[in-house]
Amino acid sequence: MILLGQSNYLTVDPATRVGLLAIAILFCFGLWMFIRWLFSGPPRPDPWSDEVAAEIAKDDAVPLCHRCLAPHDSRVNFCPDCGAPVGPYTNWLPYPYLFSIGHTLRIGASGDFRRSPLTIAGFFCLGIAEYALFAPVYWFMLLKGLSAHGPSGPTSDPPPLQPRSAGD
């Protein structure tokens, strides 16, 4: 029987309260030290020179497609050459994001991407998220595209050329 005004399960002795407070303080201090350690690393150097950074910052700089490196207008949502989504908000707009997802799924089905277990698993998960009942059809096309390009894939670096000797 529960009597009103008597809640024995909420009473904690003072020693336990001090212990829990000490654990909470140590946890917060450890979290603060961990975050401080994450941000204390050396800054990464820019991959380009100051001249290139100045050219990129100009107002008349022409944006390039991340997939085919073709120049495009800054107001377009998709590259006119390869169809990749290049607009700054294309993936957020209600209607164009569907075409962006379609482009990503076409890349998976064609097998034209850098392969790793994580990307292949991502294509499988995206297939089930987008196609639900028809996901096995997409998975078949994905596996067909993966096997068509062999184990290394088309995006791997070509072997270095050997210089020809004078007798060849």
C-alpha cells in the first residue's frame, strides 16, 4: 500500500549524493578535456596557394561541376554536361532533391564510383530506403554494375607509365 507523502524510494543518503555529484563533475571535466583535445590539433594546411585562394574568392569565378569539372552557371541546380546536382540547395529543395537522389542511385547502378565496403553498404541501404518493395531490383542492377567493371573499378588510378628505352 502506498501512502501519500511517504516516498522512501526517492530518499538518498548524503554520502550517495556526494558520490553521484563527484561522478557527474568528473564526467563533465573529462568531456571538456576531450573536446579541448579534439580542437587542439594543428590546423590543416590549405591544399592550394594564396593565388588560387584569391582566384576562388573573386566574384567572377566560374563554379565547376564536382563530377565532370565542366564550368556551369552558379544559378543552375544540375550540371548541363553530366546531370550531377551542383546547386547549393538542390538537395534541400522539395522537388529537385528527387533528381539528386536519382543521380546518386544511377551512379551506384552503373558501378562508376570509388568502391569500399562502406559505399557499397550505403547504396544497399539507400536502395531499401528509396525503393522499399522494389529494392531487390535495384540491388540486382547494383551488383550487375559492380561486376561489369571488375574488382578495381573504373575510378582507380592507372598504372604508372614506364619510360621507353632507346632500343624500343
